[in-house]
Amino acid sequence: MHRTGEARRITALLSQTEELAELGRTAQDEDGSLAEPAVRQLQTRYPAWYAAGLAVLPEDLRDRFVEQYEAKHPTLSPRIKQFIAHPRQPWALYNSVPRFLKGHGRWQHSLKQSYEEPLLEQRRLLLEASSPCWSLTAWRTPRFHAGRIDRSMDGGNDALTNAESHHSSAGRFHGPRDFVCG
């Protein structure tokens, strides 16, 4: 169980994720007059948030938290670090690729794949660190929906299905016992 101060810090970090997500979206806004201040704020606020997150996470979750920031292969699969450094860098191939590939957007670093999805995973890791156990009937799963994080409660089989699909790829899910106080 976490000390009260540590639990408060995690709660504060969790509450800041929506603001960070919004800064990322605004940083890639078509209106440069809105985007540039958001880029500067993001480049200031995210590193402080990241450092605070690392400080409160248990050791077994830190590597996974860092993986969402640092890309193993930044050219092929950029992560938060690359997104924050250059959120408005134009994608050099944008004008020469077929239309079906343009879903990536006009920027070099995709908002969804390089920033929102890794930020969501970091938030999930903080949630995991803040909870001494996970329940199959009330597993809190944050999701990005229409530009915001949905903080609804999933329950029952949906929670287990979400957990299995998420954890099986990381090799950490071993069955329902992982989500029940033991």
C-alpha cells in the first residue's frame, strides 16, 4: 500500500493527463497561433509530469512507463519524446503518398500513435500503481474518446477482455488472479 502522500501525488498526476492530452491535440492544430503556445506549454509541462510519474511508480512499472516515452526505434515507431520535440514537423511524404495513407495526418509524428496512445498507457500504469488490487467487477479503464479521456467504469467480462488484450502482448497477464487482491 502506498503512503498517503504518494497516493495524493499519483492522483494529481492522473488528473493532469487530460490537460496534457489536450495540449498535444492543440499542438497539432491547424491554427498556428493556437498551436505554438500549446507546443511550448507541452514541452515544459510534460517533462515535469514525466519526472514526477517516475518518482512515484514502483520499480516494476518504471520500465514500461519509460518505454512509452523513449522509442526503441524512433524512426519507425516514434513515441512521446519525439512528438514533444517536434509536434509540428511536417511529414515529408504527405503529398506523395496515396490518400488511404494520409490518415496519419500531415505531421511527421502522429498524434494518436506517437502521443495519445503512449500517454494513455502511462496513465494506466499510474492507475495500476495507485491501486493495491484490481477487481474483475470494477476495473477502471481510461480511454480516449472524441478528444477526451473517458473515466467510466467497465465491469465483468469486458474488463477481463480488455485486460487480456492489453497484457497478453506484454506477457504480463497470467489470468484473473492478476486482478484480484491476493
